[in-house]
Amino acid sequence: MNAIIVDALGAEKGYRKFSRDVIGAGPRSIAGVLERSGLSCKIVLAEHFLTRKTDFVNNFDIMFVSGMSMDLPCIIKVISKWRKAKTTDSPPVIVGGPVASDPYTLISKTKCSIAVIGEGEETLMELLKNGLADGIIPEPHALKSIRGIAWFNGDNIRVNPLRPILPKEKLNAFFPSVERIRDYPTFWACRVYVECVRGCSNFYRTKITLPDGRKCTNCGNCFSGSLSQRHFCPQNIPPGCGYCSVPSLFGPSRSRGCKTIVKEIKSLINMGVKRIVLGASDFLDYQRDELVYPDPLTDPRYPPPNYEAIEYLLSEIIKIPEVASGEVYVSVENVKPNLFDEKAAEIISKYLPDTTIHIGCETGSELHCKLIGRPSTPGEVLNAVKIAKKYGLRPYVYLIHGLPGQSEETVNATIDIVRKVKKYVEKITIYRFRPLPFSAFGDFPTPPPAIKDPLSRKVVNEVEKINKEVKFRLIGKVLSVIVAEPFRARRNDGIGYVISEGPVVVVKNAGNKIGRKLKVRVTRVISDRLVEAEEVSE
């Protein structure tokens, strides 16, 4: 049996506009399970699937699709094309990823066979054992017993109970496909995510009253209860920052083993990968779960990071020759500012000097932070970016506009904090709040885009202005980039990705140098996201 895995992550209506150099871990994890079960599979980007002729789909018997909530329009197009091209009446279509967290909408709009909710490895193994490995949708009696799925049961959509989260030993038994990285046309230029930690340690909860009337009663479980008690809320308010569904779907933080992570990185490098991202909701949660074992890690502030385990992991990664020589760039993704102290910065900078470090802020108001369930404060964000800069790291900061509770006061506080962090950061990334199923804010309405909301526009304008100012610091600097694809607006020019991370670079007259590693000098700032550069001789 042959399976096709369509990576629709970030594709929205069918084309990924932003973060085109990102390859997430999800589709490779699916491929790893299929390979473990003896199935042949191939990963295809959604935009390529939609633009190819339909005859190629007859090479496959099963379709898997991975996407986020915002990617539903694209997923509808992908499944429609698959259905029209297949000669069989009901070729199986399995959809997973964050989009499956709202299975009623997903299934009713796409008519997919099965939605996999939350962690998918064991769920997929059960589906395969019950007939999916032969290209057959399991019988209803089998589907009823498989946790973590939603499916059509006659004319109705049935949602089974969620599957318990994978314990560490089982999580480490699964290994994402390495071979399938080559299915991504520009994998050699992309940031390839390697999962280090699954889940999140933040089991605080929002204090904002939810649309159905649920509200915090200040029972104290979130902050002072035992680590096991923090799982439970008398009001059934989902844990974590109000806008995030990770704790609900993936549970407390659990770390992959060092040997497993290093093995995956080495294998990806052997395939030709040049840029690795150590992925986690918070990299500083790495093996922090071991410090509280056998209790679950449900406290985002205590104990402090497992410095010894982090140092050991990074020291093993830096032993890889291609990493040690600088041929391959390794970066850390997210850290909670309340855990990012001088000791953590010293360890990270020792092994990954000059790496980027991504720090969540979301709102500049300390009160708003507490109300939405954030474990850290804007003051801790400012302290974290200062520490990062002190140790030669390159901080990025995240914000969200349109959050429940946003007001003129919170926006002014956010503008104040971004002005304070400006001289320390390389970039401020701002997103519009989107309600996610299984998050506390899942039933709040989607706010209007910033252009239609004066408060959101105010903070977005400030962020765009600062990001543009930061880009001007690059004029005249020489950067190492990999040219990944032609620039859509000017085909003679190429899109280059900075190997050590940075802005997207439009390289003049490099449209015919795809795949080349070039030294370029930045000549001008095009926008808050783009700079222009010219190739320089070695």
C-alpha cells in the first residue's frame, strides 16, 4: 500500500505566504509510523499537490493531511481534488494536526474519513492494524474502540474520547521519518524542526470569564496544588495560556531522549539538511520533567531548568562534525522568559553561540498576562532579552493582538514594552488571536484584522515600524544565504534564507542560482519582512 501525506501546515487557502522555509515535525512523524508499519509513503506540500495534474494521485491508496485551523480552506481543496481524481468510491482520507481539534467542522466541510485528535502515533498504529494498512477504513465496531478519533457513523459524526498522552518511554519509541525529508523540494534551505519536548508545563488558567459563564473561582489548584492536582479545574477551564491548546491536547511536558534527538539530527544532516531547530513549547522544559518524576510537570516556574540535561544535549549536538564546523546551523526555538536566566543563557551560548532565541510576551500588560493565564510577566520578558543580548544570543519576541481582554490600557502597555525591547531584539513577531478548540478561549469570536480594529492597528503599526528600523541595521552587512526559489515578483531575482536565521533576502539576479550558498551584502530594506541584497565575491 502506498500513502500520500499532504503537508498543508500554514498553507491557508492553498499557498504558504510566510515561513516558507519551515518544515515542521508533524508530517515526518506520520511518515515514521507508516514506515514502521511497512507502508510506502511520500510527503507532498499542499501547494504542489493542488497545482499538479491529477493522474499522479492514482499512485496512492490512502491520503493523510496535516494542517492547522487556518488551513481548512486549503484542506477542503486538497481532499476535493483527491476525491475527484480517485476511481474508487471512498478512498480513505485521514486528517490530523491542530485542525482536527474541531472535528465537527473539519469532517462536515471536508468529508474526510477520520480525524485524528491530539497525539497521533498510537492512534494511527491502531487504525493501521484494523484495516487502514490495506487501504480500508476500519469497520464501525473497530472505530468505536479507538480513542482520539472522530468519524462518520452513518449520517452522524462520532467523536471518541481523547487518548491518554504518551508516556515518555512510548514517545521515545517512535521515530520520525528521516528519508522523507527529501520530499520537500527546498529541504536543504529550510529550518527543519526536531522535536525535543512535547506538551507544556503551564497549567495556570485564564481568569477571564468564558462566553458560557465559566470563570475562575480562585480555588488555588493552578498555583499551589500538587502537580497532579493542577490537571483538574472545578470549572473545567482548559489549562495553559487562554489562547493555547497544547496542554489540553498534548498534556504536561515530556522530553525525548538525548540519544534519539542526536540520532535524528545526524540522520537529517546526512540527508543534506543545513538548518536544524530544536523544537519545543519551551526548550527550557527539556528534562525538567525528570526533576519532578513520577509527578507530571505542570508547574511553569518551579523547579528551574534541568541545566545538566540541557548542557549534555547541546554538548552532544555540537560534537556532530558538521555542527562543530559551522556547516550546519542549530538554533533553539521557544523559551519561557521566567525560566530563562543567566545560567541557561550561559549554557546555550557556550554550545550554540549567536543562536536565535524566541521569547513569548503576547501582551505588555502585567495584569493582562495574569488574566489570560501567562506564567511570566512583561518585566521578565525585558529581563530575558537583556540576558540573551548579554550572552551574545539573538532574541526574537512574540506578541498577539486581538486577545480577549485587549483594551486601550493593554495596547499602550504593549507598545511600551516593545519600545523597551527594541534595542535588544532582532525581530518582533505579532499574530492575530484566533480561537483554538480545546483552548480556554476556543469559544471566543475571531477578532477583526488589525486594519479594521483601531487598537490592534495601533500596536501592529508600532511593531512594523520597529521591525523596519531593526532591518536598517543590516544595510551594508554581509550575510550567508541559501537561494531557495525565484522571487515571485521578479523572477530574475532569488529568495535567499539566512543560514543563521534572519529576514527573507531578495538576492538580485540570483533567480538562476537555486540551491547555491552565497555571500550577499544587504543594500536596502524593502519592508518590515524583506531586505534586498547583492552577491559579493568571496
